[in-house]
Amino acid sequence: MLPKIPATGDTILVLFIEPQEPGYTFERKRLEWPLHITLIPWFRVPDPSTLDGILETVAVQSRPFDAVVGMEAAFGGRKEVLVNVLADPALAQHLHLNLKRALDGVGANYQSERFTGDNYKPHITHHGDRRRHEGDRLAVRNFYLVKLLPQNYCQVVKAYELGYNS
């Protein structure tokens, strides 16, 4: 397991609620992140040169789907983090499990496995006034690889289109 704080070069997989362009950079603070659903928490793989091919394979084998934003909930140890869960998380959970299985196959090391596998709960964290509301519809057509840069900045590396070759 990685240390609790991600290090430069670590990566994360997310579903951005609003499309982002590769190269987009933002500070790694909760309120600075674009609205997103984390698919795989911060991780690293032994050979980063293999990551793109692994993610592309999972993406082309996955179907795009629609999701509906569900109820508001409070996450975190003190229930201080407001989120909305997905009304029916099955398709997001399926994508998460396929990504995790592929990453496990190449020896991925995760910051936290507490929120992966059977414990994965797809949700959208509120970012101040930026949030989604129960009943909102989301068109999930891709997922994104984001990399941690020096000085606690993040950069969108690539968007992986779901079902690209289907």
C-alpha cells in the first residue's frame, strides 16, 4: 500500500462530470477538483509504460452508460464530506472492478484499498456550491487518467473513450 498522501507521479482514475481536456492542470485541493466520481484511488504501477495500453484495453471492452445521481450522504470519519451517491451504482461498480482487475494483474499499488472492490461506492463529492442533485442524469462515455505533479498539482493525462471500437 502507498503512503496515505499521494506522491508526485501517482495516478488516479476518475469520471469527470464535465469533460476536461488532456493537459488541464489544477491544484490538488478538494475545492479545486472538477466535479468527478473516483473510479480508482491514487495508485502506481511497477512499469508506467504499460499503463496506457492496459487502460485502453479496459475502455474499449466497456460500454458507455447513463447514470442517475442519487441521494445525498455524508462520508468521512466524522461524516463531514457531503456527497451524492449514484441511484444505481451497478454499472460504475462494474467499470471499477474491471479496471481494478486489470491493474491488479500488473501489480498496482494503491493508496487505499479500503474503498476498492466490494467497498467501492461511486459518489460525487460536493465542492462548495458546485455539486449535482438527486435525479440529475450523467452520460458516462469515458474515464480519465490524472497524474500528480510536483507542488501538489494534478494534470489530466488522457481521456479513455468507452466502447471506442464497438
